[in-house]
Amino acid sequence: MPEILDTHRGKTRRRTSLTVGAVALLASGLLATAPSAVADPSAEATNAIDAHYADFGGSGSFLGAPLGPATDVAGGAERAYQGGVIYFSPNTGAKAVYGEILVKYKSLGGPSGPLSFPTNDETGAGDSVGRFNDFAEPGGAAIYWKPETGAWAIKGKVLDAWRESGGITGPFGYPRSDMTVDNGVATANFEGPGGTEIKWSDSDGLATLPPELAATLPGFRANSPDVAVPNPGVDATNDSGNSGINRWWGIPIGLAITAVVGGLLGMLGRRRSDPTPTTTRTTRAPVAPSARTTTGDRQGFVPPRTDATAAAGAGAAQRGAGNVAGAHEMHRDAPRTRG
């Protein structure tokens, strides 16, 4: 009986081993035939790279034959050739980098590094000796090369100040180190002969060796944090919240108030110069009917009596009495007729 059990166990172990082996072979075959996880570049990228390659002259140019198909990189694509690489991004288009500049570019991370994609084909520096490429890093970046100094990267304000000074034909000449940043101070060294160093920091501005060269670049000074630089048309309306707007509204409001006050003062002046007649009740002495003022009786208005008007009234009364007496005499002397 024990011999039968051992034989059964041996057959079971062999069957398990065969099953595990078959599963392993199947898995390895599936892995070997699995598609690559690398995404293909877009048709836009491939077409742009191929067109730029043809512009250079294809395989008969310094780029030589392609080393493989175009491949996808973050934000764009690239294709390698015997003599260089053509990089593409939607914002920069297809641009070629090669030689020592390409070596430096790749050492700094290529298009996935801080420099980002090239913005021009490798170009002569203007002295028939050196070469350079510009890159899309925010603030600006470039790699300059010449045989005696090699390829070096400079960026930002240091690059701007160097180019403002004249670049390779100015007092600093070609760079001879990559720009470094230490505690907020960006520094690059140059071959000279007039200047050998450019530094920049937001707090201190531009500094050079020798120091007097910084004075020749007045556009590169520190922005003092305590001094607000006015911006016409913007800062005027943003000063102290909306105080600028309130100041402008005060002008028409002030004019309106002035006009209203002036109008009121004018009305008061006219009233003072033209006194309003007042109606008073007075006790008058009887006067002759012919001496009464008809208009005054109708309106109930009696002018104030003065000594002059009283005398005039008395005279009028005497004349009225005389006229009445004369009328009586005329009536008496007139011939009488009988009916």
C-alpha cells in the first residue's frame, strides 16, 4: 500500500511541474510580442521634422542619414541623425542642434530640461568662428561655442546684459563657464579681455568685473522694493484701493456743488435788491371820492402814508372841494327852462 501512494504522489508532482512550465512559456511569449509603451509622435511633428531635414539637404547634408524614426518627447518630438538632432514643438517648430552644442544641450537635460526646445537652428555667432543656439526657457537661454572656450550656457538677465554690452564682440567676449545661481545671485564668467564676470540679483542688480563696466549698462539696475515705480494709466487708479477713482469723481461733484451754491446766492441777492411789497391795514382819514386810487381799492393795496403823501392828499381834497363849489355856482347861474 505505501508503494502505491508514493507512485501516485510522484505522478502528481510531475503533472504540476509541466503545468507551471507551460504557463511560464506562454507568459514569456506574450511579453515578447507585447507592443511598445512609447507613443508615436503626431503627424504634425513627423511632417515638420521631415520637411526641415529636406530643407537641409537630406542625407547629403551634414546631418547625414537618420538613425531611426522620430520619437515622442515631452511637449514635442525629436529625430536623431548621424550629424545631429532635429527637435520639434508646436511653439518653436522644427530646429536642428548638432556638434558640441548638442552635447552640452543633452548634458543639461535636452528638451525635457530647463532649457526646453531650441528656438533656432545652430547659427554662426557673427565672427566666422563661434556658433550658438537659443532656447525657449522662460527669461531666455542660449549656448555659445567656439573652439578655444567650448560650449557654455547662459540665461536670463546675465544673458541680456552680456548681449547689451556687445556679446562676443563686446568687452566680455565669449562665455567660458555655464551660468550658476547661488543664493539668488546668477554668475557667468567670460574670456575678456575687458571684462571677466557678470552677476545679477533681484536685490542688488548688475555687478561686473571690472565694476565700472556695470555703469555702461544703465538698463540693468536693481528694482528697489521700497520704491513703487509708477505705471501711467494703471497705478493712478490702483493707489490706495479706489482712491484714484474717488479723486476723479470729486471734480465733477465739486463743480456741481459750486454751481448750486452760486445759484442760491444769486437768488438771495435778487430778493434783497427787489423788496417784496407787503399788505398792511391802516386807519385812514376820509378823503374825497375823486382822490381815491381806483387800482388800490381793487387790489386791497394801500401804499404807506408819509408826510409828503399826506400833504398831497390834503391839497387834492381842497381842490376837490373848490371844484364842487364852482359846480354849484355854475348850476345856480345856468338858465332854467321849464318843461
